[in-house]
Amino acid sequence: MARLRLLVVACPVLQREIELLALEASTAVTTRWLDMGLHEGSTEGLRSALQAAIDRTRPGEFDAIAIAYGLCNRGIVGLTARSAPVVLPKAHDCIGLLLGSTQGYLARLELEPGTYFQSAGWLEHVPANGEVRPQMSFGRGATLTRERLADRYGEENADYLLEQWANLTKHYARLAFIATPAPEAKEWEAIARERAQKCGWEFERLAGELGWLRRLVNAEWNDGEFLKLSPGERVVLRFDPHLIGTERA
């Protein structure tokens, strides 16, 4: 019996883990990585890139498309399935995917609310210069770095806005590194320890759990963890534990 042909459209933060899981997947996995910079742009920009990845798929090319993104600045809201079914994890963001469940993620936040989460993928891709860089939102759906703030508001105003952001993030007191079997994870963990020391934060190593991602690439799509779109359906935001739902486009 032929394996299900699965296109995985994913954030590069998850690249190491997904490539590892794809080697032993029960499906025939093809991956498509989007630009990490989409996280620093608008909601519409991320949504457009995701929809374009869906739309570029030729009818009959794949049996299904998996979107390896969480709610992530609501960029998945409005995505529409075309010729192939689309499946998405019901995740707030990639941190929950790396910890194995939304429940585990929220429990960890409740236990240690001042935690800044990192992983090998985060450290590798965010930001490009290797520094922990504050980000904040100005305007509808826009996440701006200092460079963009300076372009829009000027150098002095950018410094002031970032100072205010620093005041808002003083509650961070811990950096938690999510350790997975990803290649070079130990090297990235050492970098995470250095970051924590530099920021004056405590360091904690958390064991990652890749079961959720494994079920995504293996097409084990239960209703509790995944949303499935039939062709002609789109994603809508739900204000309940399900996070997202479907409606006819």
C-alpha cells in the first residue's frame, strides 16, 4: 500500500525536529520551510505566505498538507484548503508543540510565569544576529524590531519604546531550554545557558516531547490535537480551549 503523500509547511524553528521525525515517518514527507522573518512582520504577511504554499500545490500532488504552525500571531486564521485536505495542530505556538501538549505548556507557565522559552531552533533562527532581541507590536498585526522602530519613529523614539518594553518584561527571571534529540542540541543548550547568565536569569533544562509533532507527520490526526480542513473550508478563531475551528469559505 502506498504511503500517504504529505506536504509539511513549517516554521524553521521546528526544522531540526521535523527533519528527524520525517526519517522514520509512516508517510512520505515533503517539507517546505517559510522565512523566519514572517514572525516579525504582519499577521497578513504570515497568512499570505502560508496560503501561497497551499495554493502552489498542484491537484493530486499531495494527499494532504500539514501546517506546522501554532496560532502564532493569528497567521493561520483564514487559511483555506484548496484541492487537498489541510491539517493544523491546535497549538498556541511552537513551544507547546516542542513540550508535547498545550496542557503541559500552560501548566509550566502557571508554575513559572516568568519563563522565557528557547530551543535549538529558536536560538538558531531568532534573531539572525544571535542575540536575544526585544520585540513588540505597534499597529494592526505588526511585530517590530528596533531597526523597524527606528525607521518609523526615529532613533531616540525607538530607544524610548524599547525601554518601555524592557519595563514590561522585567518579570522574566528564568530561561528554559527545551532539549530535544535535534542535532547539535547540546551546543545550543550551552548557548542558552550563556544567554541566561547574561540576562541575570535562572536556567532550566526541560525535556522536550516530540509526540505531538510525530503524530502530525505520521497522519495520526486525532480531533483533540488537530484541526482538519476539507477542500473549501477555512480556519476560524475560536475563543475556547479548541483555539481554532472550521467554516465553509
